[in-house]
Amino acid sequence: MLPGFFCRDLVAVRVKCNENGAERRMVVCSACLPYDSEGPPMSKEFEQLIRYCESENLYPVIGCDCNAHHIARGSTNCNDGGEALVEFLSSNLEILNKGNEPTFCSGCRLEVIDITLGYAGLLESITS
């Protein structure tokens, strides 16, 4: 586990894996972003984790309950959290999900709020 990156809504571990003879250092994380935040949906710890990965040259893989809606991901609408998350991701990470299958169903709404985040360079290494 990574000290400093363990709290109620975030847990991260640092791992090494061997890919075709080359060592790849990664951070695997589970994150839940607040749905009722008055500010950006990313917590301080989440943003610090991304900065840590950048400074240590680590590949992040983040399973995230983002609690944010955006039509770009297949949600039925956009909310402030969705807009802020898309803006944050555009300069840091990419959504690695394939397709836009809803992950949250409530009444007549189908939303895509569970996403996997990482660098685009990881796509060829991730298999289902």
C-alpha cells in the first residue's frame, strides 16, 4: 500500500509487473469521488496521487466511481462534476473503458459513472 494514499474514498498500491521482459511500475487504485461536492469532483488525495504518479514516472490504473455525469461517456446529461472531471482528465488521464454501457440504473435514468482511468499507453496492456 502507498502511505498517504489511503483514506475513506481512495486506496492505492504500487506494483511492478513484467511485460515482455520489461519492468513496468504502476499504481493500482480504487477511488470514489464525492457526488455532493461543491467544488471539483476530484478529492485532494486523488489529485495528489496523480501528481505522485507523474513525479515518480508510474503508470496509474484507477477504478473509479466518479459520481459524475457527462454525455461524452454515455450518460443522459452533464452535471458540474462531469464537466470538471472531463476538464481534469483532458490534461492528465484518459478513460480506458470500452463502450458506454451504463453502470448505474435508477428509475428511467441510465448513467455511466464507473470508469477506469489511466494513460492511453496502457490500453494495449490491459485485457479483459
